[in-house]
Amino acid sequence: MRLIESPSEMREAAEALRLSRAPVGLVPTMGALHEGHRSLIRRAAGECGAAVVSLFVNPAQFGPGEDFARYPRSLEADLRMCREEGAVAVYRPSAEAVYPGCFSTWVEVPALAEGLCGPHRPGHFRGVATVVLKLFAACRPHRAYFGEKDYQQLVLIRRMERDLDLGVEVVGCPTVREADGLALSSRNAYLSAEERLRALSLIRGLRKAEALLAEGERASARLAQAACGELDRAGARVDYVEVVHPATLKPVERVEGEARIAVAAWIGGTRLIDNIPLRAAP
Ligand code: AMP
């Protein structure tokens, strides 16, 4: 497995991989890898001739006062996991290489960034879209693997790929959870034992809404209210609980067919997100 640290070296390696080991599958990550990341890398390695993993804590997607400086970093363990899962290369550029001083080109997908996390994290999705486009340019993948855990990100990247004719198949992968339902996240490392228990209110809330839907309640406000109840009881500070269309991410008043319920909430000083699909019985 090669460790590549400059965009030009990555581009050269990617060209060679495309010729000899196509298709090339890319797994973009910010490192601090966990079993959720592992599932993406395993799938990319299983479905592609070559799997490339990027490790880059992208400063452009963190707002002022967010956790960029203290974001967990664990290079040795990350490289071990990439090797175990059969990645052929790890791309780990420096921030200076990705954003040189003169950098001034940004990608925005406003229609998909305006709701859910958008208003709570101004500039976040602009940073995400821009870095993913740059990772695609350096790694030249045929496919790229993203988790449904970050559902808004997945939908937004799909749109960017289509809008800009990037020729990358964007593959969405299911959320990996702990046995008790907590979605794996690098940010779970911030939680104390007591907060970890309270963090279960996110998935409990989502499942409560799902159960209510199964009982016949289709009004989004009622479903969101049920989820909020769980979060409130756990003392979580809710940024939003919303029921949205799975492709446009626009709020829906009622669940007819498929929808997505998504939550963002603070447990102490840690902001967590989660989401699940909702399907109304025909
Ligand atoms: P991150 O390092 O948090 O930026 O995540 C890198 C990729 O891993 C993104 O596509 C995430 O959606 C995905 N991911 C993060 N957590 C999980 C999880 N629990 N299950 C599946 N994929 C995940």
C-alpha cells in the first residue's frame, strides 16, 4: 500500500491505476477511522480493482469555533485499517497542498445545502463539495463511496457529480451502528460515558418516529415531535428534527411513499447527526 502526500503524485498514481487495475474506487474520509469507514473501504476493495482511501481533515468544512483543531487524529491505526482492508493507496495531502495561498475556486450546491445542517453550519457544504471535487480530480476514481450516515452530504455529492458531469459513480453505503444503535462517528470519541448513554436518544427518537409511522401516523410534524420527545428527555439540545424528501431534501408535510427523517443534536459539547429512511405502507 502506497502513502501519497502530494496532489501531483496522486494524479500520476491514479493514471497508472486506471490503466492497470480499473475500476478505481475512492473512499474519502477525515481519518480517525472506525468500523463505519471500514465497511466503505471493504466494499470499495471488493467491488473495484483498486481502492484508494483519502485521509484529510478538511479545514474548509469547519466553521470558526468548530472542532477542527481537536478533531481526532490516529494515523498509524488508520493506515493499519486501510492495509487490512486491501487499499492499494492512501492519499493524505497537506492543507497547504489542497488550499495554496492563492486558492479562490469554490463549488456550491445551494439547493441541497439550504436545509438540515446547512443553516447551522454556514459554509460547511461548500467546503465539502469543493474538497470532494478536488479529491476526484487527484484520485480520478470510477466510483466513490459515501456513508448514508451523512445523508445530506451523500445527496449533495450525487447532485454535484451529475451537474458537473464528473463521470464518477457515487455509491451510498448503509450506516454502521454499535450494537445498541448508536451510529458510529469519529466524534463519539468526545463523549463521556454518561453522554454516550444520552446520545442514544438520537436513534431512539428516530425509531420512535418510525414506529409511529408504522401505526399509521403520516404527519411529519407528529413524527418529528415524537423524536424530539426522546431527545428532550435525554437533555439533548436539538438543532433540528426533520422529515424530508429523500432526493430533494425538502421538508414534506406527510410521509407518502419514501422519506428520510434526520436529526442533529448536541449532547453536551458534541454535535451528533443521524437519519433513517421512512417508508409509508402502500
Ligand atoms: P468522515 O471521516 O466522518 O468524513 O466520514 C467519511 C465517510 O465515512 C463519509 O462518507 C461518511 O458518511 C462515512 N461514515 C461515517 N460514519 C459512518 C457510519 N457509521 N456508517 C457508514 N459510513 C459512515
